[in-house]
Amino acid sequence: MGVGAAEPERMAGHSRLCFVIMPFSATASCTKRQWTSIFENVLKPAVENANYACHRSIATRGNIIAAILENLRDAYVVLADLTDQNPNVFYELGVRHAMKNRTILIAQDEKFIPFDLRPYATYVYNGKTKRGREELAIRLHELLADVEQAPDRPDNPVSDFLKGHATTQASAQALTITPQEAAVAQALAGPASKGIDALVLGRSIASAKDKPRLRALITQTRAFFAEEWPRRIEALNRQAVEEARLPERIPENEIYQRCIPYVAEFAGDAGPVEAFGLPLVEAEYADGLVEMLRIVQHWIGMSDKPWPSPSLKPITGAPALLALRVLATWGAKAAEQTSASVLATLLTHPLETVEFSGQPATLCLVDRRDMFHPAALLDQADLAVRYLQEEPWKNSDGAKMFADQQDYLSGLSQFLFLAALLREVRHPDESWPLYPGFKLVKGSSRSIHTLISRISMRPQLMDSLARMANEDAETFRSNWPRRARRLNEAELGGRHFRSSHDIPEEI
């Protein structure tokens, strides 16, 4: 593998040079011909369309390493394809990171992105399909435009290290990330998210329906949670056990105040995810929310995995409770707008995880009864509703998406009502339907009557609920008055569901 002569940053007929480092010979994912086609037919035209010259390695005589180093030094932008983790690519990428910023990372699968690079924006593309290649070309044009806007923003571990060790005020100011620059940092949590305005970023992506950028953001966000939250769970467990903070049994009236501080250790990271999703709900960008569910699934799976003993449920269960919180907050906004497509996504789209037993599960929210009895609050469903009423409203960014707190509470009670309704229809033979926590939400009575009237007067909404319930529209419509009345008349007994029918003997 070699290169031609070193190129200056500015080329005749083009503004600057973009040097591409990518596999040259056949790899597991692509043949040599396919790699050549990706460069010649996708990367090079897209880069040149952005007024850059575009070169990649070519066979040559002489000092190959010297020529490579010259190109890595002189190129204004380097585009690195991490697919198949080619050793030459990673060697050249490391050299570039030690020299300069302005490096764009791409790969054909997120599995090729090594752990230490996951906090940085990497665009995952499909090089085998025409649509995938077209999307890659569009995204490259956007990424190069971003380089023009923020050419000196740190974008790799080396520059981040140097940024963290800046010793003078002038150096620190020079490396400060502006809100506009942070908006393209492609992560919602961790160091890469510093300065991000989650609402502005969410509105930008929802308005453009920019799924490639959204997927890149999700990849980087999940990478943070995959590293940080398990480590935090282990550290908090170790500390709690050493200090004997939680006894074997806690008085029922003390559970909330004893458990919530542990959940709060994780809630700060979840807040921007919660806020970011609300503009997607507002824009009824259901496809984007389907992508966002990957983060929620990740949290649920984190709580479901077997943790070494001793471990405390308020700690290991915190991610799943935060998953419920995010879904419920988005659901409150969707209910406020009566957005059938978004409600269907949040209530009935599969949440793919691995259960405690190690078996895969694809249950949706309304089929996951345990999420409404969260382990983080020692399975107390009434405390889960208390948490959903109080804590999301403390997220100042999220609160901006509602007119006032009562609007949020109204949407929350309606969302929980719909969850209870769908659970009962989808599982008619269960003696324990979904806990109807909507009754505990402040002002719920008026909100639920409004929702019932709205559904009754809108045939299309009724039909959408029927599809969510896996029932034909005529049957759902005929049973609607009875079901709505039964749920509305249900009584609450502590943390359990009670109705005038099928009360389990053990209550």
C-alpha cells in the first residue's frame, strides 16, 4: 500500500485536499473491486462536489511511509473508513490524530468502531445498496460543510487530551465549544455532549427528518451509556454495601426517599435524551422515535442483566425506571397532541432486550407489566407514578415543551390510561391487568373524561387504537364503552390494581 506525492492543502481547481484512508485490498466486507467502486463512485464525487480535491493511497515506489505521512500532514481533511478494522487504516488514523483535527470517521457497521472512538461522531453507511451510497454522499457533503464552520473543534482522543491539559486562559478560550458547534457533536451524554442544547438539536433533526445523523447520534450516545453506567452501577453497589445504606427491609413509607437518591445518580445523563425526543414527538417523527428506542432498550437490558451479588435493586433497576420515565414523558406529549402514530410507537413497538435468563425478548411497553412495578422502587407501582409526576418536570429543558405542569400531568394520565386499556385488551385472560396508575395523577379525572370523549368522536383514532390492541376495528368499537367505563371505575389499593371483576384472592 502506498501513496503518490504529497499534496498541499490547497489544490488547483479545488479549495483543499481531502485524503481518504480506507482498505485497499479485499477485506471480509468488500472485495478490492468494491472498495475501488466505493471510492471512485461515492466518496470522490461527494467530496469533490464540496469543492475539495480527493485522493487515496495508490501504489508507488520509494519511501511509502514518508509519502503517507506527508499526505496525513498536508490534507485539510482526512476521511477514514473503519470497516473491518484494517490495520493500515488505524495506523494512519492514529498518526493523523496526533497531528491535527478535521478527521471524519465512517464505517459500514457500528461493530467496527473501537470502544475508544465511540464518543466521536462516526457515520455508519450501507455501501452495498444504491440508497445507502446516496445517503453516504449526502452526509459527506454535510460533514464537510460542518468542518468549514468549525475547523478547529477537537474531534479525537489526542486533541481532547490536550484540551483537558490546556494551561493558559487563552488556550482554554480557544478550545471552548460553542452551542452551535456542540449541536453537531453527535452525542447526548458524556464529554462529547458538553454544551449541547438537546431541544435545538432535536428540532433540527426532526425538521430535516435526518435519520443518518440521528443514527450517528444514537450510536455515540449508546457508547457512553455502555461504558459509564455499568461502571457506575458497580461502584454504587460496592459503596452502598460497604456502608450498609439499605437494610434487608425498608418501611413502606420510607421506600421512596431511600431509593430515589440512587436513581438520581443516573437521571442527569438521561435528561438530555428525554428532552431531545420531545421535539421528535412534537413533529410526529415516529420513524425517528423508533430509532431512539435503541437507547431505551439499552437501559432496560442493563437492568435486566444478572448483576453480581450483592447488588441493590434501587441501583441496578435505575436504568429501567429511567426508560419508563422517558417513554412516559414522550407519551405525555403525544397524548397532548393526540398523535396516533407516535402513541403506537411508544406503546406497541417492540423493545428488544435480553431477559435475566439470557433469552431474547421483544415485548412492547404495554406487554412489559414489570416496568410499571419498577425494581428501582422495590416494585411499588404507586411510587412509580409519583416519580413520573414529580421528576420529569424538574428537567427544565423537557418542561419547555409543555405549556405548564398541568398540561404535562394531563398528558401523562392519558398516556397511562391508554397503556392500561391496551394491556387489558391484549391480555384479556390475565387476572392482573396493567396497573392503572393514571388515577394517581393529579387532575386525572378531567383529563381521562376528555380523552374518552375525544376517542369516541374520532373514528380514525378509534381505529388506530384497535390496531394497537391487535383487535379488529368493529369489535374494538363495540367494546369501547364497557372497557372505558370499567377502567374509569377501577379502584386503587396501595400499589395494586383493583376492580369489581376478577380480584385475585391474594390481595
